[in-house]
Amino acid sequence: MSDLTELQERLRQQRPVDWDHLPDFPLYMDQVLSYMDRQVIRSQEDDGLTAAMVNNYTKSGLVPRAEGKKYNRTHLAYLTAICVLKHVMSTRDMDLLIREELQGDRPIQDGYAAFCASLDKALNITAGEMESRDEAMSLADNAIHFALLSYAAGVASSRYVSLLRQQKEAETSQPAKKTKKERE
């Protein structure tokens, strides 16, 4: 099986586990790092999650603090999102999206499910694009095709993040609405 065929199969099949299948017992750091290698598709051997990265994400507030030295489902959900998003956006933008998606008005398991559903669609679209590419095309032609798709998606994502940031800033700058009794 060629590298590209193997990648296409991984894009079709490898997914983060559902919330209910995340470990329901706390993990130590080395277990978390090993677990995360199975949660996301890594493009290169050296782009995996490290303990230093987890510590930095925790210090910056992207990930909740560990309970003692143990990490639970919530931590794994955050780290799954970060491991995917860190390839395509800044820490500042990740922070905004993770807070909105995983900490928003819904339970974290619902935010995690929405994240996984969007990831599933994106991976299937990419696998389909790979399948539709002409095998006679050069590696460079195919690489530029996917780079341009990434660019276009990045432009759209950047705009959505900008609009979300404006919306959040507007919400925090508006005074709280008074109740009918307070207005009288």
C-alpha cells in the first residue's frame, strides 16, 4: 500500500473516540501523551503532543489544570481539539474557539461531539478529494491543490473567528440589561 493510499484510509477511518469512550478514569501525563497519539492523525513523527506543550497549554488557560497529576475526560477533549487546531491557527484563536465550543452554553460532551462531527466531515472531504485526484498528476500538482484548499479554508476560518471575536467583545462591552423592576 502506498503512503498516499494509507493516508487516505486513515483519513476515512481514524477518528477521535466519542465522549462515552474516552477513559472514565484519570490518566497520568505519560498515559495522556500515548493516548493522544491515537486520538488524532499525525502528519509527521515529530509533531506529537509533549508534556511541555500540555504544561504550556495549561499555564495559558487553554486546558483546565490537572487534578493532582491526573487528567480526565475533559482534559482529553480539550487536548484533542488543541492537537487538531494547533496546525492551522494561532493559540489566541484556538483559545477563543475552544472556549466557545467546549465551554459555551452547552455541556462539554456536546461541544466535544460537535467538534468531532465537524472533524469527521473535514476528514471525509479530504479523503474524497484525494480519491478524485488524477494519479498521473505530479506530487507537486497535488500538493499545491491541497495547500490551496487549506488556504481557502483558512481564510474562511479566520473570518469566522474575527466575527466571533467582535461578537464576544460587543457582548462584554454592553451594560447588563435591566429587569422591568429595575427600570421602574
